[in-house]
Amino acid sequence: MAGRLAGKVALITGGASGIGEATAKLFAQEGAKVVVADVQTDKGKEVVKAIRAARGKAAFVKANVVREGDAKRMVAFTVKRYGRLDILFNNAGVENSKPEVETSIQEWDKVMDVNVKGVFLGTKYAVPEMKKSGGGSIINTSSIFGLIGSPGFAAYHASKGAVRLLTKSTALAHAGDQIREGQGLPLLTRQGLFERIADQIALAGRDARAGRCESIRRVAAETEKTRQARDLHDPVKSLRLEFRQQLAQYLEPAAIEG
Ligand SMILES: NC(=O)c1ccc[n+]([C@@H]2O[C@H](COP(=O)([O-])OP(=O)(O)OC[C@H]3O[C@@H](n4cnc5c(N)ncnc54)[C@H](O)[C@@H]3O)[C@@H](O)[C@H]2O)c1
């Protein structure tokens, strides 16, 4: 199958659903041989079946990105199956919408483990294989929530901020090995982790976007409202306004899907 990724081999974590699934299908359509790695066996195999039905090449490996043995195994599986590894998409992720005071140690650890340790382990075992074949690309899924704060999502924000800097650090460490490192900063998709709150955030985003398009005066007025809200000691109102202003800085008209 000819395409922009013809001859490339890609390993995608969290490839059984959402962004990972869509990427796996697109990469295969562009000619890559794709390995879907996920904890969800049935869904992962369905993705592989769909890719093969469209004449693409794909295989599934069950892997929990938090476990070092699994990270090692998914990379070894890819190399054994397709002979090399050109692209690693560290995409598996989980969310938690609680603020600090409501987050348990277990919830914190789970988010940090999957979202940060998973990226670290995937990278750790992919880099040596990429070096063997003269280079490669590593893509990590951070988030708009790795750039801005919001009320709640304490562990999630911390994890995605960590992924952002881990990506930069890996890029610098391996630039000389012809390994490129990049990150995705998705805002919001209607399927996947944030299905539950997509409409709520889309509304906030639409307002923020309108604010951005109108004029600088409107942004200034919002800032003034934030200051006033703070003065009124209404932390919730103040934070919501601040969140919308921060979001507005990153929104482009097409940033929200749907
Ligand atoms: N959907 C959004 O709006 C959005 C926005 C910003 C960032 N993201 C990020 O995009 C990535 C994909 O999210 P999505 O929305 O497609 O969610 P999703 O739930 O559809 O997909 C996540 C996948 O990761 C897998 N997974 C979870 N824990 C795992 C583990 N320990 N080992 C292996 N696989 C594991 C799940 O089984 C699932 O298939 C995540 O990193 C998420 O934080 C999503």
C-alpha cells in the first residue's frame, strides 16, 4: 500500500480506541505496518481486523504500558513481527477529573503511572531499536491540559505537563541519533476519555472563541471581570473566567471537533 508512511513500522499504545484507534487506521492507510498495543484485547483485535479488511497490515499485542516487562515485550514483538521500529506513538492515557483534595493516592498514582511512566518506558525501550535502524519518530500525547490549568483534574494536568517536558528532554537527548520527538496537544474529541464532559467544555470553548474573535477590548473586559470576581472573593467564578481566558489563547476556530 503506497502512502506517506510506506515501508514504516509504527507501534501505537492505547491503539484500541479513540485517538489511538483513529491513528492506527490512518497510519495503515498511509502504508505503515501497525502494531496496536493496549490492555483491551477484544477492542484492539477489532481495530486490527478493520485495518486488515481495508488491506492494511496490522497486529495486536496486549501490553500494559505501566509494566516494564510489557513495554519491553511490545517493542520486541514489533521488531520480531515487522523487522524494525520507525514510529512510536505513546498515546495510552487515563483521566481523573478530581481536584487535589478529593484525589486519593491510588487515583494520583494511576494517572501518573499510565500517562507519564508509560511514556517513559515506551521511549526507554524504543530508542535502542530506532538507533539500530538509523533513527525514528516518537510522538507523545500530551493535552491542552498540559498547557493550561483548570479547576479540577489535578493529577491529569500534572501528568500532561510532565509529558510535555519529557518530550522536550527526549528530543534533545536523542537529536544526534536521528530520532525526532513530537507531541500532540489535543483539545477535545467527542469520543474517548472526555466524552462525558465534551459538551460542557465545548460550550466554554465556544464562548472563549467568540471572546477572542470580537476584539482585544473584550479580552480586556474579561480580565477586568476576573479581577472584580477576585475582589468579590468568589474563587469559583474567578477561576472559571481565568480558565476561559487561558483556553482562548490556545483555541483556533477548528480546534473543537464536532
Ligand atoms: N479525547 C480527548 O479529548 C483528549 C484530549 C487531550 C488529550 N487526550 C489524550 O489522548 C490520549 C488518548 O485518549 P482518548 O481520548 O483516545 O481515550 P480512549 O479512552 O478512547 O483511549 C485510551 C486508550 O488507552 C488504553 N489504555 C489505558 N490504560 C492503559 C495501559 N495501562 N496500558 C495500555 N493501554 C492503556 C485504553 O484501553 C484505551 O484504549 C490520552 O493520552 C489522553 O489523555 C485526549
